[in-house]
Amino acid sequence: MQRPAKGKTPRRPPLKKTSHTQKDPVGVYCRIRPLGATDEECCIEMISSTTIQLHAPDGIKANRNGEYKETQYSFKKVFGIQTSQIELFEDVAKPLVDDLIHCKNGLLFTYGVTGSGKTFTMTGSPGEGGLLPRSLDMLFNSIGPLQAKRFVFRTDDKNGMEIQGQVDALLERQKRESNQQSTVPKTPSSKQKPDPEFADMISPEEACKCEGVDEDSCYSVFVSYIEIYNNYIYDLLEDTPIDPIRPKPPQSKILREDQNHNMYVSGCTEVEVKSTEEAFEVFWRGQKKRRIADTQLNRESSRSHSVFIVKLAQAPLDADGDHILQDKNQVTVSQLCLVDLAGSERTSRTKAEGSRLREAGNINQSLMTLRTCIEVLRENQMCGTNRMVPYRDSKVTHLFKNYFDGEGKVRMVVCVNPKADDYEETMLVMRFAELTQEVEVARPVDRPICSLAAGRRHRNQAFRDELSRRQEERPGGSNNTEDGSVLNQLLDSLPALPACELVDPTDEQILPRLIEVLERRHRIRQMITEQYTRTANTLKSMLQEFDGHLMAKENFIHEQRGKLGEKDKIMFNQKNEMDRLEKKSKMLEYKIDILQKTTNIYEGDKRSLQQELESREQRLQRELSERKRMEARMQGMVSDTKHQWEKECERRVNAKQLEMQNKLWVKDEKLKQLKAIVSESNNSATSEQQRPPPPPDKPQRNSREKDQPRAPEKRSRSPLPGDVFRTRGGGQAVQFTDIETLRQECPTVSSRKRRSSGDGSGQHNGNKMDWNDRENRAPVASTSSALGLQNGYQKRRK
């Protein structure tokens, strides 16, 4: 059996984004908290309603020019230390609540270092409600009379919303009430009383409401409260059973993606609330479970990121304006996320250890991931790149990725502490805020208008009011009286009956006359009925025509209001664009000033370097000229030395030639002497053979030895430079160099020695005879020069 081919899971098609989508920049606001003490050093100055300036405190290193760096940062609006909570709400959160009622999402989060006032800005205090309680108060003030009954809207497990009928909602309400009564019995003190910490947050004169609420829809509000602690999500509204013996830690939640590609927390508790007080109570119940700790920088430091989600479900009424349309596709859900981010902190200042150190590391890591995502978004939008935004690196960015992808407005309140100790951390916060303002988010699309006629609720309510009024005006007896009077008037309008008395049933006079009168009255009644029907039809047609004209006028007015709203939005967007361009131009002017200063510094450096370069070039030219002169002088010296050496070589060559000639002459003389000695020895040998041998005598020296003085038996030293010696011709010469002495034995002396030793071999060849001679060889220039030196030396000696 052949197995069927296993197909791959098809890839989910990506969301198609229109290229003509309008975008708005992220709204970034700045709030400056007051200093803790009046004598503390301040490093922030509010220049205008949109610009602040940071001054470097004492102890911060200066620039290389010796000046302290002062930087300016621009925001959409800057709120000073005197700003009240209502002023901040009017500019920041009120437009988001308005968008929430008009089916648009919103994200508002506070950002800053620890102890900068983020939790106070978001939550507030008794008498000074923050952004969260004021947003809830405005929401319920706007939709209070238009809310549906409990459990008509019901959440499912997939981030969706369902609609129940009136009967099912009633049964579920009764079931919930019975469960509450069985679990928690009601007491007189358990009535709904607001928590004392939130009782006086908002004064009645500060209450506000949204204009332009759709009265033909029903609304229901759901709230949820979560925290992100150590990159895990926990439900703060989850009712967990308390086990005193073995307490269980809270279970973390996971993020999922619904069918519309929106991120949500799976299994999160969503509570339906019907009033501001009830929403406060739910919020305070979760606030008590939030993780806070005491650090050296903040007595109640938030150790987690808290997210309070407000969901608004709305559905249109039916054509009669009495009940909600039982169509799930007509349900619209919008949400507003109010986020209180934990503050970034340095462990070197907080001295955190153990679990506090781990919490600080996770907080800083999540904030760094948020900064990285903003940087990648800005790079993709400004440079046209397509880098992947690392939303999944942190639960905070992964939860709110849809907002940055164009699912609603994003606004950020940067809270700063002006004290000098937080200067470096505040610099990093300002840079992140400046970076965030350059990110643009796609503008949310308006929901389609319902096709049913407008004013259904109002007409239904008017009909009910009129019906109740008429029922009140018509008690039991009055109705009969009124009906009788109308009947009497109708009878009076008919022909009167003849006065007659019927005695006999066969009376032929009275009965025909009575029948005639009754027939006439019947005809009149039919005519009246027809006329009444015609009049009623005419009136009905007129009413229908008037209703059509009224609906046309209402549609026209609605269209004109829509166009006016679009024009207002266009004007608002243009105003925002102008503000953004003005801020950008100011920022560019500031950057131009900085670049101009930098350019001036670089020009001064360039001039100094150019002067140094010119001086070095001049020095180099001088060195080159000096080198050329040195080369010329060296060339002259080389040429002179070369010329001298050439002369010296020539002189030495001549001296060597003369020396060689002298050597040749000496050898010739030696050869002549040798010949003479040989001839003399031959003659002496012949004479000795004829004569008796004479007594032994001292051997005679040769002619050369006779001419020279006899050398002592001790070997004389070699002549040294500067010594005077006798030349071969009988003169004297001065020794200039070392001298080489050659000793040779005379052949006659050696033969006599051999004879005296009794050796019988007296005959020797002339060429084998030994002879002694001493030759002094010394290089001399010439004979004349040697004679001249000898004469000069003799004169000096005299």
C-alpha cells in the first residue's frame, strides 16, 4: 500500500501593507520632577515649552577645549515642575482615550531612571490622580449610559469577543451571583466602597468626557493587569488558592498571536467593570501584588514592568434600536495599554546584591532591547533597509510589537530627575528619547460606518418615553370617558334618526323611513371611513417623506461632519507636521551651530598644522640645501682625495719600479760577485794542489763584507722608522718604513766549515754553495731624493 505524500505546512502569508499609509511620529513628552531639597545642584534647565538644556555638574570632565558641554533636547512638549496632573492628562492621555472610544488602539508608557517619578505620573496619589485613573474616569463618563448589561459581551481564550443573548447573559449573571454568595457572603461593610487611597484622586470639577460618542452602539469595558518580572509575565488579577503549608509560586504566562496577528497574554484574567470605582478596586487589587523593593536610590522602587490593559468592546444596535446585533463580525474591540516601565539603574549606585542585582540586570537588559528595536526601526525607515527588528529578545518589546508595526498610536512620557547625581543616566535617557522621536508609526485606519440609520437609540427612547407618558396620562376611567366623547361627536355628525314609535311589525311607513335613514348613515360612515383612510395614508406618506428628508439631512450632516473631521485631522496632522518640522529645523540649526563650532576648531587646527607644515618644509628645504652643499663639498673632497691618491699611487708605482730596478741591479751585482768567487775558488783550488796546505786561518769575508763594518756576533735589531743606515753605494739613507733583513751564507765560508769538519766532499758545484749576505730593502723614491735626504741629515747633525 502506497503511503500518501506528506505535505508541508503552508507558510502563513504576511500582512499586506499599503504603500499609501500615512504615518505619524512617536509622541515623546518630557516631565521634570521637583528637586528633593532646595540646596541640591540642578543640571536641567527648561528653555521653552518644547526644549530643555542639560548642564554638566561640577566634577564632570570637560571637553578638550576646556569648556563644559551643554546639550539641548527637543520634545513634543515639556512639562515643568509646576505642571499639574490634569494638564499632563489633557495633552498626553486624553487623545488616546478619545481614540479608544473611536475604535483605535493606543500605547502610553513612562520611561526614565529610577526615582524620576514614573509611577507617580502613571498612578498618582490621593488628590492628584495620574494618567491611569483619569483615563478610566473619562472613559466611564463618556459611555456610562450606553453600557451593555454584564455578560452580554464575553471574552474567549483567543483574544476575541463574543455576544450573548439577553437570556444567556441573565442566566450567567445569576450563576455568578450565586457563586459569590456561596463563597463570600455579603456583609454590610462589603458594599462597593472605593479604596481610601483612590477615594479622592479626581475631583468632580476635573471630570471630563469625550465628545462625539456613537449613541447607536453598546459598550463594555474589560481590564487586565500584568507585570513583567525577570522577563517572565505574571497575572496580577489571578485568584490563586492560598496554601499556608506549601505555598505555590505564581505561574508565568506565555505570549500568543491571534488570527489578526496581534500579540496577547494567553490565560490572562480579564475583568468586566461598569464604573470608575470598580475599575479602581480591580487596579488596586493587582497593585498590591506588584513587586517593589527599597533601594538606596528609591524607597519604593518598581522591580518589574507593569502593564494595565483597558479593552473596550462595542457593537451596534439593531434597526429598532432596542437590542444588540447578534453578529460577531460587527463587534469591534479596541484597547489602551498603560505601561509603567521600571527605571534603569546602575548597581554601583544602588549597591544591589543577590536577587536585587538580578532584577536590575533584567530591567536594564529589557530596556536595552527596547532601545535596540527603536534603533533598528529608525534605520529601516530612514535608510530604506530591511533589517529584522529583534522584538522577541524581550517580553516587553514582543508584547507591543503590533503598536510599532502600525496598530495604534504610541506615546512616551520621559520622566527626568534634575539632580546632578543622575546627570549621566539622564544623558542616556535623552539620547533614547531623541532617537524615538524619529520613528514613525502607521496611522490606524477608521472603522467602517454601520449601514443602519443613525439615531436608532434616540428614536426608540423617544417612543418609550411617549408611550409611558401616555400611559401615565390615561388612567382606567379617563380612557372610557375620552372614548365616549369621541363616539358622541361621531354620532352627532351622522343624520338624526326620525322620531317614531314602532307598534306593529307590519308598519309600512315607519320601517322604510327608518331603513332609509340607516342606509344614509351607513353611506356617510363609509364616506367618513374612506376619507379617514385617505387622510391617514396621506399623513403616513407625508410622515415617510418627512422621515426620508430627515434621514437624508442626517446622512448629509453626518457626511459633512465626517468631512469636517477629516479636515480637522488633516489640519491637526499638518500642524503636527509643522511642529515636527520646526523641531527638526531647530535641531538642525543646533547641529549646524555645533558643526560650525567644530569647523572653526578644525580650521584653527588646520591653520596651526599648515603653519607647522610650512615651517617643516622650510626646515626641510634648509636641510636639503645643506645636504647639497655637503654633497658638493664631499664631492670636492673626494675628487681632491682621489687626485691625491692618484698622485700617491703614481709615486708609489715609480718608487716600486725604481726599487725593482735596484733589485735587478743588486742581483746583477750578486751574480757578478758569484762569478768572481767561483773563478777565484777554482784558481785557489789549483794553487792549493801545488802548494802545501797552509795553516788554518780565519776565513776571509767577501768584498761586500769588507766594505761594510763587521756585525757583532749578537744579532742586531731590525731598523726602525727614522733610523739612518748605509746604502749599498756607500752613502746613507733614512728609514721611513719597516725594513726586511735577509741573511745569506757565503759559499766559501760554508765550504771551509765543511772542510774543517773533516767532510771528504770538498768539491761542490758553484750553484750549490752557501753564502751569507744581508740585504736591506727599503722603498725609496729615487737615488737623487735619497742623496738629498742624506745630505740634509748630515747638515742637521753638524
